[in-house]
Amino acid sequence: MKKLQVLLMLVTIVNFSFANTAPKKQLPDDVLKKLNGYNVTWNTLSTTGSMESMPLGNGDITANVWVEKDGNLMLYIGKSDTWSEATRLLKVGRIRVKMSPNPFTTDTNFEQTLNLYKGEIEIFAGKKGNRVKLKIWIDANQPVVRIETTSDKNISVSCTTELMRPQPFTLASPDDPIASSFRGLLGSPVKPSESADVLVKKSDRIEWYHRNETSFFDTILAKQNVSSLIGKYADPYLHRTFGAVIKGNGMQPQNDSTLTSIKQGKNFVIAIYPYTAQTQTIKDWDAQLEQLVSNIDRENIQTMLDNHHAWWDAFWNRSWIFLSGDEDATKVTRAYLLQRFMMACQSRGAYPAKFNGGNFTFDYKGKNGDYRNWGPGYWYQNTRLFYWPLTASGDFDLKKPWFDMYMKMLPLQTDITKAYYGHGGAFFPETYNFFGMYIQDDWGWNNPGKASDTRWIRYHYSGALEMLSEMLDYYDYTKDATFAQQYIVPFATQAIRFFDQHWPRINQSLRFIPANATEQFWDCLNPVDYIAGLKYTITKLDSLPANFVSHELRNEWNNCLASLPAIPMTHDKKKILPAEEYGKGRNFENPECYVIFPFKLYGLGHPDLDVALNTFNDRIFKQSNCWTQDVIQAPLLGLADETKAYLMKNVSSLEKDVRFPAFWKPGSDYVPDFDNGGALAIGLQNMLLQNVNQQILALPALPKSWNVDCKLHAFDNTTVRIVSEGETIATMEVVPAARKKDVILKMPAK
């Protein structure tokens, strides 16, 4: 009952968050004109199904939208919290909308447009007098998908849910073609299974659900040797139920899966209401969903559409980047805008987006939208790259699920650290479930020890330090005192304490062995990512206001800082090394470059720029796509030409059979590869604006052939708008104006 009351309260807050009058437009007209130039328009039907789909979303609920060659409108509905009993993140469902007579039987006058500014997809077909328009939008403020149909002539409409999982499924073998989607449970002695979806008979709507009656949660705790914690933490899988209702004005069920129009008409609105909850019974879930639908249906649809448009208007007004000067500039702009749009579509839900497809997976190479290579787990190395750029773009709300996941993991990881090692602090695995702990296949199914079976990540712990550095970055931008006290301080306390207490001190200096330098080098001595991460974050923590941190805690952090070994360097001190001692490289990472990003100890505005340049130029792996970092680090060193080249490599990371121009090809992940777009976004932002202490470096790596109109966020609640034309700065707007004195124009030599 308490959950239901909270749900109703949240819906009520959202419903009345705007006045009855249409909200005032915020985005300047000149910027809107530029943005509209990047809408995605197709003039032919999709011939390969969902591989030719467009993305849409409201931050939690997503849709892949396409029109098949037979003229049916199709939607894959996704959601951020639809975890199955086999731990996978599944689709809510697949929706088919038919019209009769069918306006989409040919490509004649067909047009499908993703309108970025409005956050909606519009589809037109037919000639004047026989024209049909579809508008699909997922309410930015409510959990509902709308499909609005407007026709010049009377038509019939039907809407069908095609169950994604009509039969129970058991993974027979780790060699099954879709086995990678179950990664984490491939070694399980109990074969992972998923129950069938269930249709619910209703008199005025279509309803279906998937419900977890089993769970691997206790098994994971037991197999990772912390059975003592069973019962202390709520099982996040058991009784999790997700599904949806479909309703339509002037429509009724034809059967349990199809809604049809009662009579022909010119206007129909189909509404889809996805919902997820953990309830004791399916009856409880159904009652909560019914109440949710009832609350939404009480609101005026035009008011909700106005408020939806207002959310997207405010979103685009937060920041923007438009490059010009050549075709490459246009491609980079498009890539950035579409990447940012997709993050807005999928990062305001209960859990952060997944690197391997996000919530926009589709039918690909014989596998359906439930499949994703590398499975349901999170990799810190992979997930971070599309969350870092949300700070400079001012999309602070989109970062919340990312930070929240780690804060929710913190108590469990603290308990596990104590159980394994008998000391304080919390370690965070490189590969983990949404609730914490190692992905079980990485830990091992018969591992009685206290460290992961796989050496790739056995001592790869620096992700916690990078998460802390991202939290500190967020604070530098927002000066959010509540965030600092409720997120940064408790997280830093346990993350740093682990490093401080886990390794021995020799002559008062911490000796980090055994340790990984990322996944690249195993069993190192004093890896640079540990040392640089601790040095960078503790130094930043020391600048927090005095009343945020106790005297005892500051002493603890400073003692750890004083105990750090020196950053490993060559004998001539001209280059950073991956570790003091290291062996054979295993992956294709450059851990020595972590001193440039994410731990910004070296770079423009910092001492010893020559050391950073030497280190970067001599790196072993020179690559820019997926999760590699060349495109991020080059602009931090002022390398304009290199930055442009790397951006173009990321922009070119496209699959020829995939239609949407930001559904990045799999790389080392899966399609869409959000790492690729995230790294591109960070690199582009670094090219245009950098924060160094209290200084703001403007255009530090802008290529000479490109012009820019950008508005980005900077430290201390500052925004900077720059319009450049060649070597001329046409506009420089800084808010608040007092910060303009801190802006240093640092354009590369032409």
C-alpha cells in the first residue's frame, strides 16, 4: 500500500507540475532553426524490420519505431527496470498497428521524421484528400506512449501486442546462439530459464505481463561466499513484474492480444502504459497498474502534449553544439545531437543505460530485441563514457540513475569487503550486476576464495575512483551541497578506505600489489590508475567546504594521500608508465594516459604538459572508437588536428545495414554501441571548453576549418555560449557575467 501511495503522489506531482496554459518557449529561434536541420527523415519504408527503426523515449520508457514494407507500424517497447528471473533486461513488448485501408502499401508520399525538438516521430503517407498522419510520442512527464492517427478519410485501426516470450525458455547450453545474452549464468548448474509472458483478459483494453517467480539472487550471494548476507538485502528479481496496458478511444478488444476500432473514423489515439513493480501477488501489480492508468487518463491530453513539448524545449535550451565549415563538421554535429537525444530518451529511469545496446536493441543477425552481446551486467569501463558528457551538457537529471546505482550498491559492497578481508571500506567490481557483486561467471561458480576467477578484472578496482572523480566533477559544476554530503562524502569514505586498508605499507608507503592496471596489465606493482585516481580525488575532496567533512575523515584521507607511492615514470622523468612493475599487455588500453583523463593531473593548464604529450604520443594503442579514449585525451592536450581525425573515426563507426545514423556498430560491445557515441561527445566537449581550476579554456582544440555555435556548462553554475567564425569570436555570452573574467580564449595556432 505504501508503494502505491508513493506512486500516486508522484503521478500527481508530475500532472500538476505545469500551469494549464502552454509553457513559454525557451530555446532561441536561431538555435531551433539549426536543430531542426538535424531532424532525421526517411522517405521509404523499412525493408529489414527493426534494423531500420528510429529511437524515441521519455527517459525510462523507450521505443524503436519503424513501418514495415507491408505497411504496419511497429514499436519495440523498452524500459529501464525490466529484469527477468534469468537476470536479463528484456523488452516490455512488440506492438503492431494496422490501418485499413492501408496507407503505407507503397512508398508514395511516405515520410517518417524524428523531430528532435518536439521529442516525437511523425509519419505521413498518401496524397492530398487521402492522407494519413501518425504521431508517436512518449510523454516526458508521464509513463505513457501515445500513437495518434489522423486521416482525411474514415479508416479502421487495430493494435496488437505480439508477446516477446510466448513460451517458457531454458538455455540448453552455453553454446546456444543466444547464450551471450545470458552471460553471468552460463556456468550455472541450474540452467537459466525465463517464464512465458501472460495475456490478461480485460473488457476494455489489452494487458500482458512477465513475472519472476524464481530468482538467482540468493545463489549469487552463496556462490560468492557471503551466504551470511542472505535475507539482509531484498531480492531485486523475485516477483518483479513488468508489462503494459493498451487502450484506445473508440476501440475494444477483438481478442486478448488485439484492440480494434469499433467503427471507422478519422481520429484515433492509442495509449500504451508500461509498468514495473515488485509485488507479492499479480493481483497487487494489476491494481497498481489500474490506478496508474486511471490517474493519467484524468488529465487533458493537449495539456500533457504541451508539457511534453516544454520538457524537450527546456532540454535543448540547456546546451547545444553546432559545428560548420565542412561536411565533417555536419557529421560530427549530427552524431553529437543524436547521441544526446538517445541518452535523454533512456536515462531518467530506475537504472542507468546499458553500454551494449542501451534500451534500443533490435532484431540483429538473427537475434531479437531481447538479445544483447555481453549480457545483462554492467562494465564500469564501458558505462562511464556515456555518462561523463552529461555534465558539460547540463543534463544533470540524466546522471541520477548512474550515481544512484552506486549509492545503492555501497552498503552491500561494504559488507562484502568486511566479510572477505576483515577491514573497512568497499571495493567495486569492474563487472557487476545492477545491485552490485561480480557477474557470477566472472567470479566463478566453484570459487571458494576472495577474489574473482578471471584475471582480466581480478584486481581491477580503479572504477570506484573514477566514479568518485565524476561525482566531484558534478559538484564542481553544480555546487550542490546536498549531493556532496549525501553522495560524495559517504561514497568517498568507503572507496578510499578500501585502498587505504587493503594493501600493506612499506616504509610508510602503500605498496599496491597484487593489482591490475585496468584490464591491460595483470599482477602489477603500483599501477598508475590507482595512484593517480587517489591523488586526484583526495586533492579534490580537500577543497570541499569544511562543514561537509569531519576533521577525522579529512585526516584519514590526507594520511592516505601522504602514503601514496610516486606516479610511475621513466628514469628520465619524461613519460608516465602504466605501473612501477608490469608484464605482458593483455587488452588494448593505455592506463598511463589515465593521468590525462579521467584523472586530470596532466594536460592544458597543468604542469609538465610535455610529459603528458610524450606519454600520449608514445602510447601503444592508437585507436578511436567504442570505449577507447584517444578522442577524449587529445583535446585535453590541445591537439586540434588529431582531435578532428579521432572524431571522424567515431562518427564513421556505422553498420551499413542499420539505418539510424547514431545506432553505432557493435565495436567491442553490441549495437547500438553507446560507448562510441559517449567518447565522441566527451571529446567534442573537450575540444570546445575545458575547466582548469577556476579558469575556463575556450576553444582549446578547435580545428582551423571548423566554426562553432555552442552553449556548454562550466564549473560554478556557469554557462558559456560561443559563436566563432574563422578566427573571429562573434559571440561570447557568459552567465553569470562575473565569470567572464575567468574565460581564456585558447584557440590553437592556425
